[in-house]
Amino acid sequence: MPGLIHAVAYAVVATGALVIIALCSWLSFVSLRAVLKWSGWWRDFFAFVVTRSRKDRRLLGRMR
């Protein structure tokens, strides 16, 4: 029985940690987006990310 309690406690703590990490990631993305929109750089940043991911895909295709 104590093993089951420890397993459940571990699962609860691990789930809580994952939720906190996801929340922090989401908040950092939202704040970055807000700052970039406020400064007028959101479209440029988004275009940079899209072109960068396309170049990465091309490079990965050549490596295979």
C-alpha cells in the first residue's frame, strides 16, 4: 500500500510540474508576441521563423 501511495504522489507531482512548465511556456510566448506586436515587429519575426523552418527542412532533406 505505501508503494501505491508513493506512485500516486509521484504522478500528481509530475503532472503538476508538466502543467507548470506548459503554463510558463505559453505565458512566455504570449508575452513575446505582445511585445513584438506592440513594437511592430511581429510580422517580420513570424516571416523570419517561417523562412528559417523552410531552410531547415531543406537542409534536413539534403542530409538524408
